Amino acid sequence: DDRIKAVTLTGMVISRAGTMTGGTTKDDSNRAGRWSEQKLEQIRSKKEKLEVEREELDSLAGRGSGSHTAKAEDLRNTIGNLRNKAQYSKSDLEYTKKKLKEQTALLKSSKKTFANLETQQAEAEEDIKEANQQVDKRRKAVRDIEEEHYAPFREETGIRDLRAYDEAIGKAREDFVKKRTDIREHLAKLTAKKKYEDEKDYDAKLASAAKKKTKHEKELKKAIETEEELTSEVSEIKAKLADAESSLKQATEKEQDLEEAVREARDALNEAEGDSSKVQKQVNAEDNDLAVLRQTLHETLQKAKVDEVELPVASDDDEMEEDDDEVESSDLSGGRRSRRSSQQSTTQDSTHFSQRSNSMVVKDRKDASNVDFSNMDEDLKMRRSAAEKEKLQQKFESKISKLNQEIEGIAPNMKAADAFDTMTDLVKTTVDDFNTAKEESRKANEEFSKIRKDRSHKFNTAFKKIDAALKTIYTDMTKSKKHPLGGNAYLSLDDSDEPYRGGMKFNAMPPMKRFRDMEQLSGGEKTIAALSLLFAIHSYRPAPFFIMDEVDAALDNVNVNKVCNYISQRSSDFQCIVISLKDMFYENSESLVGICRDVSSNSSRTMTLDLTKFDKEKRSRRGDDLESDSPKRRKVSAQ
């Protein structure tokens, strides 16, 4: 019966366990996609024909035929592909020859093994024939002995076949024993049941049932009275509701009338606002133009003062008085417009020139009213466009530059002393500004040092409190019966003098483990350490609630239970929303929220379950059980 390893004629290997591996079939060569010699010859002949065509096309392409060039390029690509296929075919042919040699050697060894197995099979068949012959002889000897011993007994009893008789008697005996056993078992069950029924105390159950009945009758009576009261209250509420509905209907009608009146008033208001906005836009445009003219006047007068140009002044006092009257009247009439324009302007310059009552604008207006324009050419008094003004200004500037050159050639610079005084004042102002800036810089440095010191103090205070809370929380979350002391975790700073410039290291040592980096800890150990750090930070600046997204993914049941217990203990300090797939979190939570797919609306659906109701039901059931067990307890105590 020894198992051997064998190889079949097709190359399959049969192991001692009975598994079959390897072997080949007739279609394996076709499945592998190998090339035969005949196909290779066809490909070579096709390649030679294509090379001849390529040479002909190359010769035609040399004469200037552009269409054949593309075709030649395609043929080159085809030839390249064929060469690749030929290379693959050669390598495949070599592999096939190598495989054929291996299969030939395997076939020879298989034939030798098969010859040995055939000889062994012939020998085994001869041994089996001899063993069968010996078995037949032994059976015949047993029958002869039985016939010799049982012959007198058969003659006396008249039984021809003793074996059939023995089997019939044995079967009847077995049936009798089985029936007797079943009857005894059934009798024992009936005896036990009778004993149990005799020992039952029906009086106590009847008494408790009677008490429950009276209790339920009282509750039913109270419920009926409550129902009558509620019915009367409902009728009163319905009457009040009808009155409220009638008053609501009247109020709705009044509201509709008022809404209609308000709608008409809004339409009128919108029209008035539209007209007002148009008028306001026109006023703003005029004010803007006036402000531009005032700015131009101010720039012209300032330039004349800077260049020391003496403007001609009118000598007639009457004209000056008339101009003053006109200025005052224009001030009174334009004060409102100036106020509106000052409210609408956003920049400081536009506000300055739009205010007619401004001291600078009034001064410019008075200075301009004193100028005598009688000697000016009529052509210059006409209004011009911007381009014409620019040309005229360039013309005057060129004349002024020529005159300045002539003056400089005639006399020395008479404004040097004034320029020196101006520069002296400028240097003095600059020195004062420098001293002011230096003082402000000193104050800013002092304030910065104070802020940096305060920041460092606050950071160190928070760091020390969080580090102390971390050690306590991590120890509590890693305690167990095997490790009552728990683990150790702490924080360290890279730069203790200025901690906000450096980094921070977080190290955790689980119970009974040596110091290692955080990267070398397991997923569950990292999760416990991260949760401990999170709760420690929360202890310093508590948040109103937490949202945890599958933080228990890498935790086992023991650590999940520890996290649940910690959250339950701190539930009075904060609310916690946990997204989890662990049953232990479900059991310790107060409510459940589930997200599922709603097939009818093809969207998400939310389902909630309040678990606190079940806790109340458990408590009420326990109270009922205690009340039902109290008569029994009294009876036992009396006995």
C-alpha cells in the first residue's frame, strides 16, 4: 500500500498525495502561439518581396515622387515589425527545441519507470491469485468443520440453516431489549413530571395574579378618568381653535388689503426714486465738473505763486464788491450742492474741491475774482477742448523756457538764498522725522519683546499642563490587571528657550515595552497615544463636542472598551459623536444614527435610535419584578 511518485507518458507528474501537475496535449503548441518552419519560410519570402518593392519605391522617390515616400515609410515600418516577429520566432523555436529535449528525456525515464511498474503489477497480480486461492481453501475448511459439529444438532431440531436461525433470534432479542428500555425511560419521565407538579405552589401564583388584576383595574379606572378629562379639554381646544381660525381669516384678509396698498405705495416710491436718481446723477455730474474747474484754478494760482508770476489785479472797487456779492450768492445757492457732493465723494482730494465753503476754495475764488482779464485776448477767453488747451499750454511753456534762458544768461541766480533756506528747513524736518521714527522703533521693540515674553509664557503654561494631563490620561488608558501601572507618555521641546521656533517630540512607551520611536509602534498603540494626546489638549482648552471618525479601526476589544469607558466618564464635560463599526461603541452609546440608501427616492436616508428609552424600560421592568417577588419573600420570611 506504499504510495510512489509516478510520471505518465504525456508528461504529467502524479505525487504521493494524488495531485497531478504538468503534462502536454496535442493543442499546446497552437495555444502557445509558436511559429512552424513552413510559416517562417513564408514570412521570409514575403520579406524578400517587400525589400524588392522597397528598393523600387526608393528609386522612384529619388526622382521626386512624394506619394511613394509615405508608402516606403509604411513598408519600412512593416519590415521592422516582421523583423521583430522573426526574432521572436527564432527565440521561440530555440525554446521549443530545448523543451523537446527535456520532454524526450522525460519520456525515456517514464518508459523505464512504466516497464518497472508493469513487472511489479504482474508480480502483485500473481500474489493476489495465490492469496485468493488460500482464502477459498480456508473458507472450505471452515464450512467442513461447521458441518461436522452442527450436523447432529440440525438433525435433532430440523433446522437447515443455523446462521439464518441465529440472525432471526438475535434480531427479536434486540427489539425486545429496545422496547423495554423505551418503556422504562418513559415511566421515569412520567414519575419526575408527577413529582414536579406535586411540588408546585399554585396559591402564591394565584395571589400575585389577583394583586396584578386589582392593580390593573385601578390603572384602567384612572385611565378612563384621564380620557374623559382629555376629551373635555379637546372639545374646548377645538372651540378655541375655531375662534382662532375665524380671527386668522379676518387678519389674513386685512393683511392682503394692506399688502395691496403697500405694493401701490412701493410702485410710486420706485418711480420717485428713479426720477430722484436721474436728477441726482445730473447734479453729481455738474458738481464733478465744477470740482475739476476749481482744482484747475487752484493749480494755476499755486503755480503762479511758485513761479512768482504777478497776475494783473483790477483797480475798480465797485467791480470787486460786485464780485464779492456774486461769490456770496453763489456760496449760498451752491452750499447744498457742495454738501451733497461731499457726501458722495470717496477720496480726500475730490471732497476738498467739491466743498464750496472750504477756506481754500473761497480763497482761490477771491483771488481769481481780483484778477484783471481786460488785457487778455478775446481768443484766449474762449472755451477750448482738451487737445487745444494742451497745445496752447505747450506754446506758452516753450515761450517761458526761452525767456528763462535769456534771464539766466543776463543775471545770476537770485533765488539761491531762498533755495538754501528751503533746503535747510527740509533737512531740519527730515532730522525731526528721523528722531520720531527712531523713538517709535524703540517703543515697537519694547512692545515686541513684551509680546514675545507673554507668548512664551502662555506656550510654556499650556505645554506643562498638557504634558501633565497626557501622562495621567495615557496611564489610565493603558492600565489593566496584568499591568496595573500602565504605560508612560511625555512631550519634549526642541528649543526650550524659544519653543515656538522649534519642533516638538511626542513619545509613548506602552506597558512592559522599551523606549522606541513612534513610527515603530503598532497601529493600536499609535491610536491610543494619539487619543491620549487629543484628550490632554482638550483638558486644557475644552471643546463643546468631539467628532471621531473610525478611531477604533486599529484597536482590539480591550482597548476599545478602555476608550468607551473614558468617553463615558467624561460625557458630563463634552458631547462625543463617534463614527464606528464596532459593536462595543454601539452598546455604550446613548443614541445611534445610521445612514442608508433609500431605493424609492434614490438618495440617502437617515435613521436614529434613542437607547436611553431602553435603559428606562429595563429599570421599570426590574421594579415590576421586585414587586411581583415581594409576596414570595414575605411567605418565606414568615416560614
